[in-house]
Amino acid sequence: MSYLTDRKRAAGLGSAKSGTAHHWSMTVTSVALLILVPLFIFTFGAILGAPYAEVVAYYQRPFPAVVAALTFTVGFKHLVGGAQVMIEDYVHGLAGKIALLAVTCISYAALAAALFALVRLAL
């Protein structure tokens, strides 16, 4: 028979104290993407199918380049947050830690590649 109180039984099983901040981050990136994705589609759609020289000249203008960079950055940040929630909910133990590390590294590498390509076009 155990003489543990309800509080002692729940110790270590409760909140990690980061849920509110994570939820707020996901909400902010969702609202930002709600604005950025249509802008990106509008700016990217205008140049879709154009020759390479026109695409380079188009992305040398600041507005399309900034919209693309912000969309990539916020989108990949949102991807990492969503993947973190899924992995924490469904994958446990060492496999969860490895999966979280892999998803984070892959998405930041993809963001770096996207921004590098955009900078190469813009400069």
C-alpha cells in the first residue's frame, strides 16, 4: 500500500511549462502564413514559366525577394513546430529524440538551401 498524496503521484507527470509558448508560436506563424502564402503565390505566379533572365531580374527587386524569404523562414519554423508536436505525441524514448533532431536538422537545412538559392538569384 502506498501512502502517496495525489500531488506526489502526479509529480514529474505534469506540464513541461512550455505548452503555452509553443501554442502561441504556432498561432503566430499560422497567422503570418495566412498572409504570406497568398502573397508568395501572387508574386511567384507572376514569374512562373518565364525565362531564367527574367526570373533573376524579377527577384532582384526587393518585394518579391523579401516575400519569398519570409514565406520560407516562417513556413519552415511552422513545420518544425508542427513536427515537434506530432513526434512528441506519437514517438517515445530515444527514437522520439532522434526523430525530433532529424526533422529539425532537415528542415533547417532545407531553409538554408532555399535562402541560399534566393540570395543567389537576388544578388
